[in-house]
Amino acid sequence: MDLKGKHAFVTGGGTGIGLAIAEMLAESGCAVTITGRRQEVLNEVARQGITGVAMDVRDEADQVAKIAQAVDARGPVQICVANAGIAEGKTIPKTDMDFWRNIMATNLDGAFVTLRECFKSMNQTDWGRVITVASIAGLRGLSGAGAYSASKHGLIGLTRSMSEENMGKPFTFNAICPGYVDTPIVARSQKSISERAGISLEEARKMMINSNRHRRLVEVEEVAAAAAWLIGPGSGSINGQCIEIAGGQT
């Protein structure tokens, strides 16, 4: 792909899926803004074509200011990747309101503000691609992770609604729905599952691996490749879709 000069904005871009997508976009010629909560992490991965900006997606004012600054510095956002999110699990009876609100504030409210603010500049251009990173948990309920599943269901609904609102315009809105991906989030989930279920770390890891139909963790490069397809040539008719990356039918 030749995306030279186009401004791409990737939340949660310091590690994992976000970083893999950001690197793919930079290699394709984009001027990439990545965000995350810790500037030191962003500084470690920033290089030519990738600029790191500390931003908390839970803070609306912070997002509004930082996205405006990025637009001033690198032009209108024409590729928006709402990837920032957290994956924490509790059964519904054990889910208190603080836990629920933190999941929603990050995974759903945060993505809403990202899309709203990035689209303000994108809507003034003649081309744009919006990708949200949801989950297979956004397509079916996930036992022991009701808040997380609800947040990802909501994210898919938001993505599809923006697609409908802008039908016929030169923009597309799609959700990527991975299974368990080999990222630091999986490592943290492994520990959480182990503690909740009273099983070993290795058994917890096997549970996640076996949840993917092909019995292995998804690689971040596979998710980035799906993003490249949704952004690349010939993708204009792929709109309002959920792309599952889980090794088989979920």
C-alpha cells in the first residue's frame, strides 16, 4: 500500500495489536500518531513515521485536546484505529459498579470519543477508514467476562451505526474481532483466570489457546494484516462488517 502522507491515529498503540498496526501503517507511508497512558512506553517504540502522545481514553477532555493537537501537527485523521482497551473478567454477581464503569469507560466510552473526534477532521476529506478493535466476545457472550463482553458488543454497535450514518460517503467503518491474541493482555488474563479458577498458569494458558478454533494464539501480525486489507485498495465496499480472526467459526 502507498498511504504516503496520510495521518493515521491509533489508540493503545504502544504494545500488542495497536503497535503492530501502527508499524504496518508507518511502513506504508503514513504519518502515525500512537497513544497510550505512559509516555515512556510510547517513546520506546516511536521511530520515523510514528509519534507517541500520552493520552487517557477515559478522559474526554484529554482526548479532545490531544486529537486536535495531532490534527494540527500532522493533518486530518484519515485512518482511525480505536484499539485501546482492557480485558478483565468477573462473573456478573461479582461485578460491582466501579469495575463495570472502568471497563465501559475504557472500551466503549473511550472508543466513542476517539471516533467522534477523529471523524471531525476525516469528514472534511475525500477518503477515510475507521477500524475498531472489538473481540469475538462482542459477537457472543463470554462466561466470566460479562462487562467486557457487553463493552465489545457496544463497540460493534457503535461501529455499525457510524457506517449507517455515513453511507454513501467515501469512508468505511469496520470492526476487527479477534480471539485470544498473543499480547501482554493474554499474559495478564492468564494470571487472572488461574487465580479465579484455582488452576495453574499453564492450564489457564491452555484454556485460552483452546478457545481459538485452530488451537493456537492469534499473532498480532495476523490482526495487522486484516487491518491492512480493510484500509487497502479495493476495500471500499467492505463497510459495517465484523471481521472474525479466531481460527474458525465462533
